[in-house]
Amino acid sequence: MEPCFLDPIMRRPENSRQPLVSADMRRSRPRFLGYGISTDAEGMLEWSWADERLAAAHNYWVATASAERGPAAKPVWGLWHDGAFVFGTGETSRAARDLGEDPRAVVHLESGDEVVVLEGSFEVVEVNAEVLDAYEAKYGIRVPGGSGWYGLRPRRAFAWRERDYPQSATRFDFD
């Protein structure tokens, strides 16, 4: 994968503020057949609920797959930054090799009580000082920029709270 820029997470023009999610975001119910999920809007979560948990999370699970190696999941440190999930990994790591073969992936928070799942495709990104500073503030360690960084703007997300599932089960589509 060639490096690209997930505007605005990397090099944002001065005084530019884009919304965290597309104005075309649609909120609906997930299509989990057999789970008793209502079709009405009562109890659905707002995107701000998911956004807050993505920003506050310490660990994230990234699930990838390849034709040769099959599926894999690994816990990673990362950032929810300007509407995208960003993480770094070694260039020869399993995740990097899988994403080089197939950039489609799932990102999931640790919690099974307050669930947020992102679906989309990762892109190789070049992070700027703002991202590296945020990473250092969050984890207390300064990591280098350069290669091995990936960003995912979700195509779809799911969120719910275990305590009031299936009433809170919500789907967000961003395309």
C-alpha cells in the first residue's frame, strides 16, 4: 500500500475544521436476525456516545485476515483522532502483512459492556506531530512517525450497551 493522507487526520490546512463524521451518516438498527432488535428508533444510541468511548479507550482490538494466513485479531494502542482510528505497527508484523494484502478490517473496543465496532479499510498514513503528541499524551511514550502507521475511517459502525441490549443496538453508516 502506498502512503496516503486521510484528510484531516494528518496534514490539516490551517483553520480547517471538518465534521468528525460525514453529514451523510445514517443511524439505523443492525440487521442481527434472531436477536429481537426493534425496528423503531426508541433507545438507539447517538454517535456522540460511540465517539466518546472511541476517544477514551486505552486498548483496541484490530481484526485482519489474509488468504494465506486466515483471520487474526490483536490488541493495539491507538487513537481515535478526527473521525479516524490510527495505530502503528511494525512493517513486517502480521497486521501490516495482512493489511497489505487486504486492507478491510474490524476495530473493536475492549469492552463487552459498552460495545463499539468499526468496519472499514485501513490506509497507510503519514502521521504528523499532532497525532504523535496525542499518542504521547495518552500512553506516556513518544513513538516515531515514519512508516508503519495505518488509519481507518469507518464505513460502518455498531454500538450498544450490554445492560439494555437489544434496545440500544445501533448501526451507523458513513457512506
